[in-house]
Amino acid sequence: MTERPTPPTEIVPAAPPNWKTPIYLIGAALGALLGFLSAHLYARSAEENNKGQPPKPISTADLFRLSLAAIALLRQISDLGVRRDGKR
């Protein structure tokens, strides 16, 4: 019997480290912290100004303004990942 030659083994480069995972974890932690802080400040303000009574429902106009501010903030955050050497 003749032996078959073994093919040369390929050297596979190591996969680059996953740089997205820490970004997602930090973003999730900051988002949760910001959400909790926002809820706490809203509840504290409503309690102080309404003498312990529940706050009035948030108006549609206020929700619209908050939504636009949140969208602007998200756009600014996404622009942080853009290259700054003149190319987009």
C-alpha cells in the first residue's frame, strides 16, 4: 500500500478581537443608568411640585419635543463613529 501525502496545513490568521462587545455593554449600561436617572428626576420633580399627588399625563407636544431631542442625541452619537479626515 502506498501512503497518500498529507496536504500542507494552512495557517489561519487569528480572528480580530470583537471590538463591538465592549461598546454594546458600555452603551447598554449608560442607557440604563440614564433612563433610571431620568425617571428618578421626573418622579422627584412631580412629587415636589404636586404635593404628593400623581403627575398629570405628559402632553403630546412634550413627548414630541423629547422625541426630537432624543433623535438629535442619537445622531450626534452616531456621528462620533465617522472618520474625521474629511471622508464620510
